Amino acid sequence: VARLITLVENEAPGLREVAAALVKYTGHAQVVGLTGPPGVGKSTTTNALVAQLRRDHQRVGVLAVDPSSPLSGGALLGDRIRMQDHATDDGVFIRSMASRGHLGGLSAAVPQALRVLDAAGFDVILLETVGVGQAEFEVASLADTTVLLMAPGLGDGIQAAKAGILEIADVFVVNKADRDGADQAARDLRHMQSLASTKAGGWSRPILKTVASRGEGIDDLLTAIAAHRDWLAASGCLADRRQARASAEIEAIAMGAVRARFAAVHGSAALGESAARVVAGETDPYLAAEQLIAAL
Ligand SMILES: Nc1nc2c(ncn2[C@@H]2O[C@H](COP(=O)(O)OP(=O)(O)O)[C@@H](O)[C@H]2O)c(=O)[nH]1
Ligand SMILES: [Mg+2]
């Protein structure tokens, strides 16, 4: 599994063959995204979820993704250390991915890594992202079920999160409920939720309280995640989401291929030549672009 994910990350030769071989084994795993501001307790929650899922005899894959960082920095390294609780358990696979080295970007690499884990037979894949920016939003949208974590005193985090993520989150968690202000944070979330447009289909998005560091509330979180999976299947939304995800996946691969072909066919010389003609007023940028595209 580790080698296949490396192959995906490097877009190595052989990826096409592997993708073709894997596809018939996919579609079983439930992908659960965990997102929220740094320090809110995503890794601690992931760790607690893994422990409980293992007690339930579920096989668990964990993908910790940092879409905005060019390096696999301290946060992900810390996660790896925490995850060593499960390092010797062959029912658990843990991997970090940062954006460094991905030619096609994480938008292409993460879905393929998910396919590898799915085909390898993991029942649940936990997808932890760092932060709540646009790139994290894209990663979160790869999940069947998205869990948004908040914590008391992270009101600014809620503000930062409200653009988009509140709309794609299916389950809300106020972690660090051992701290003052957890009820207020839950009320704030409820209020933000009422302002955000609701998803169609009648899933009412629960707001749970957890103390991940002590494993409290993790059972309820897993129950909510399972309930969401059942609702997805019964409502037909699972098929819709997977269709939308496959579309995004194909588009990312196609755009990457077009970009690569553009670079291979035109190099920087042809682009420079067109640019010079635009600067000299001999042609306009639309026509120049059209000619370059026509030559692909
Ligand atoms: N008091 C308290 N601390 C927590 C809780 N959950 C996590 N933490 C601590 O918060 C810090 C950040 O947690 P981490 O899981 O790394 O957050 P992440 O950046 O969202 O992955 C760590 O020091 C955790 O031990 C909790 O429920 N209560
Ligand atoms: Mg973390």
C-alpha cells in the first residue's frame, strides 16, 4: 500500500496500469474527512476514532493531508508520532501527504491515494486536513462524510470556516469540551449553521461535544458518522457525491494532461514569441491563446 501511494505521489510510470487494475476493487470504504483550525484536536480525534474502530474490528486507513504547505512540516510530523499508538497494528495504515512534489497537485494525488486505500480493503478512511482554507475545502469535498471540528475560544476559527466549509460539513464537533465555553461554541455553531444554506435531502447535521484527549464523546461521533453513511446510502446522495467526485477527479487529470501537453508542445519559446507579438500590438492575447491551443 505504501509503495502504491508513493507511485501515485510521484505520478510514476505504471500508475495507469495500477489505476486500471484497482478500479474494480473500489467503492467499499467510507471516506470521513476531518477538518478545522490547527490545534482544534483533529489528530487527537483521529487517533481516538482509530482506537474505537479497531475495537469494532474495522480496518482503518488514515491520510493526513496538508494542502497548503510546501513541506511536510511539524504538524504532520507530530501527527505521525501520535499515531504510533497504532504503528504495529496491521489493520491500520497511516500516511501523510504534503503538496511538495505533486506535479498534478493534491487535487489529483489525494483521490488516487484514497482509491489505493479503498481497493486495499480498508472499511473506513479518515482524511485529516490541516486548516480551513480553500485547498482544505477541496480536500474535505473528497469525503463521503465531512466532520468539522471547533473548540471553545476559537470563535475566529468559526468566522474563518464559514465560507464554504459550514455548507459541506455533515457533522459538527465542539472538541475540548473540558474547557469553559463549550456550550457557547455549540450555540455559535448552531447560529452559523442557521445562516449557511442547507444541503438538500433532509440530513439534520448534529453538533456533538467531545474531549478527544480522553476519548469522551468518540462513541457518539462514530454513531453520527455511521448514521450519515446510512442516510447517504438510503437517500441516493452517496451515488450523487461519488459521481461528482469522479467528475472532479477526471477533470483534474485531464487539466493536468492538457497543461503538460501545452508545455511539451510549445515550451517557453513559442509562448515568448506570442507574448512579444502581443506586446508589439501585432495580435491580441485571445487570438494568440487560440492559436497555441489549436496547435496542441
Ligand atoms: N484540553 C483538551 N486538549 C485537547 C483535546 N483534544 C486535543 N487536545 C490537545 O490539543 C492539542 C492539539 O491537538 P491536535 O490533535 O494536534 O490538533 P490538530 O492540529 O487539529 O490536529 C494537543 O496538545 C492535544 O493534546 C481535548 O479534548 N481537551
Ligand atoms: Mg493534526
